Amino acid sequence: MSSVYQVNKGINKAIEFKGVKAQYIGYLAGGLVALLLLFAILYICGVNTWVCLILIGGAGTGLITTVFRLSHKYGQHGLLKRNAKRSLPDYLKFRSRKPFIHLTKQAHGKY
């Protein structure tokens, strides 16, 4: 029995899959691949299969809920904007007016 999933993509619109938008699809895919590799490593190391399944199932549930929550909260570009805003300084200190005077000289073509 095959399932048909629709990926909604209009002109100049972000990709959306089951409510997950834009780059969050990539985050979800990367997280699921990482969980698959983690399961393989744990299984090869000899950890009990049920323990592996419980750990990976819990981590997978956390991954999916986190990605869906971020997608709904921040939207297509919101997470990038939040990270950019976080890197801005709270304030700038200038001990003299020289940087501003230099700017006005460049704006008027005087050096």
C-alpha cells in the first residue's frame, strides 16, 4: 500500500511538507539520519535492542516536536532572523566623535 504525500510549492513560495516549512525540512531530515547512525552505533557496540529503540524513539519524538514547534513559531526566515538579532551588540561605545565626523566627510566627497 503506497502513500501519496503532497509537497505544496507555489510560485515564489517556500516548500511546505505536513506543516513543516522551508529549511526545517532539512533540519528534520538531518536529525533523522543522525538518529539512524546513532542507532547503528549503539547496536554495533552491543547495547540491548530495546534500550536502543527506547533511546532513539525518545530522541526522535523530541526532534520532531522541536522542529514542528520551531517551524510554527518562527516560520520560513524567522529562525535565521532570531540568530542574526542575537549576534548584534546591545550597544556601542564611542569615546570620541571621530568615526561620525569621518562618515560625514565621506558622504560629502571630502577626504
